[in-house]
Amino acid sequence: MQDNPFTYGNPISDPQRFFGRTREIEQIFGRLRNPEFESSSVVGDRRIGKTSLLNYLADPGVRAAHGLGTDNFTFVYVDLQMVDEAMGPEQLWRRLLASLQAQCRDHVIVTALKEVLGRGQLDTFDLDAFFQKVDDRGHHVAFLLDEFARVTTNTNFRPDFYFGFRSLAIHHNVALVTSSRLELVELCHSEDVKSSPFFNIFANINLRMFSPADFRTLVSESLSDTGVRFTAQEITQVLDLGGLHPYFLQVACCLLFEAHSQGLDPASRQAFLVERFQDESNPHFTDYWGKSSDPEKIVLTAAALFERQAGRSAGVAAGDFQRVFSRAEPNIVRLDKRSLLMRTDADWRLFSCVLGPWILDQILAELGEQQSFPQWLAQNKNARERVKGRRGKSLKEVLPRIGPQYRQLILTWASDPQSVAAMAGLLKSVLSMVA
């Protein structure tokens, strides 16, 4: 049995198994190489590879290859998922400085760290004095802070914390590389924090889909030391399942390699891959859907409906989205950033061929639920008003086919007067196909 060269679940820790992100890596290292030693904020949705990227940046060999491998640089990775509601700034700083102490090779700095950490209480002036000693040694410290939203959404971290951190980053050889699902300024617990100039020190670096070249490199280099080779048809199937999303590509490739290792014939490999991929992807789809706003859910639903109506290969034009939902454009942009929609020439489609059917399975009522519609309507005054008269006739026809928990989403969609007729027509067309 050969070890599977593809991996998913845990972040990538071996730099030899890290692929892609060349532009983003160079941008981050470029900002760290310049005299200002500048900070970056890595932004991307769940499973896009943020932690893997921070692990890669922290690797000594990688840093050396990018001109930051001398003893004058210390990179400190800290997973901030450990930050709970009770933690405050001093506890965080003690955690960061303890991690720095474990990583730093400069004995003078390590001695200064022991002195600082031995104090009963830390304040900004103590930190300022310590990092001045770091500067005097010609040393640079980069904190790689994973899941930084655990700090920005914590009410114990008030504006003075961010003012102090910004001052340290500006006046000393201190830089931050943070990761978060959204841009940090969108993840603040208060307007006072959101307006802090702290967030101005970052360049936002959005992690999105792989390029086709990245995918080809992932497959060819991962398979190079094995006796397994994927066929052209299998490569097409992997791309259809995973799009160019790095996590879902790893899932598909890992499962396909497993199918080859089991000695399955081509047809059995295809069936194995599809079935297992659906099982692995469904929990992640649930998470993405749950973290989507109603307008984003509407655009995702529209994409699923269009793909069911015209076929996935047709793609969805931006104008078609706009026709059925006049507020589609900004939400297409957000879903593109989240790598849930992907561009194909001038059109769009859901990143995975199994996402559309999953969405339709969520929103469509099961047969046994249809009888509950009159009861649901009797309990919802707003819904009763919306389905009255001739304008509401189409809605009254489609709502019984929608699951009770999603009928309000359809009503929200129908509140757009510029597109209600087109959206109802699209729903009716697809419902007639799945009757």
C-alpha cells in the first residue's frame, strides 16, 4: 500500500506538500523585507488554506529562500482560537512573548523576555521598552496570528489595546501577519474598535481559488513518486467536483487516489469518488450556507436554479442574476471572494457541481411537508399579504414546494419589486423539472 500524497482535514505543515499561493507569498515577504517591516492581513473563507499559508511562512527554509532566514528574524506562529471570552490583552501579550522566548535565538533578547514576563503586571510602556531592546539588537519579530477575529470580536480588547499594538508596529521592528474569514475591520465588536487606525497598517491579501497551473502542479508533483496516474477524464471530474478550491481539490484527489489504490475499475472509481466526495463536502456546505447572509443565499439559490434549468456547462451571466435579483452584483463579488462562485469566461457558476443539488435539496420541501403550507400561511400575516391578488399568484404556487424553514428567504427574495416576476418564473420552471 502506498501512502496517499494528498491530504485534507488538518492544515498543511510540510512545505514540500504546499502548492500555489506564489503571488500572495511574495507580497507578504515583500512587505516584510522592506525597511518599514510592514504587516499583512490574510483573508479567506473556511478551508481556503489560511493556516497552511501561515505554517508555510513560518518555516525556516521558506523564510531563508525569501531573504528573511538570518538570526535577525524571529517568526512566531500563534493559534488564537485559544482566546476565550475571559482572556484580556495582558494574557494575550504574555502568550505572545512566551512563544517569542521559545523561538528566539538571541540570548540578550531572551534574557530581556524573562525579565518582562517575570513582572507582576505588563503595560504598554513595558512592551515599548522591551521592543526597543529588540531594535537595538537589529532584530525583527513577525507574529503570525491565526484566527485574529477571536481578538477583534472579544469585548475585553478595547481601543487602547489596538492603539498600543499599532504604536509598537509603527515604531519598532514588529510586524503582524493575521488570518481571518473576513477583513478585520468587518469583524470588530464595536464602532470604536472598527474606527481604530490599527487596521490601516495592514495590506489585505485575499486567498481565493487556485489557478489551473497550481492545480496541474499539485497533481503532477504529488503523483510523481507513485505509480498512480489520473486519466484526463478523471482530471475533468476532479475539477468539476472541487472547482479550483484548494481544499476540495485535495479531497477529490485524495479520494481518487484511494480508489486507484483499491484497484477499482474506471467506472467504479468514478462512482466511489462522487459518493465519498458528497459525504465529505456536505458538512462544509452546511457551514458556508450558515455563514451566508440572506442576499448571498439568494444568489447561491439563483445559481443552483439556473444550473438545474440550463445545465452546469452553460454558466450564469451576470445579467441573468440581475434579472432575477436586482441586488445581485455586490453579492456576486462577495461570493467570488469567498470562492463559492467562480468565473468562467464572462459567466459564473457554483464552484462545485455538487453544491447546486445540495442547495436545492435544502430549500425544496419534502412531500410530507407540503400539507403544512396552509397552516404555515395562517401563522404568517406578512406571507398572507404577499400572496394576495394576481401579483402574488406565482408566489402562492411555489411556496408550498419550499421547505418551511426557507419560505421566509423566498419572501425576502420576492420583496425585490424589480425582479419578483422573473424569480417566480425561474422557481416555477425548476420546480416543474423536479416534480
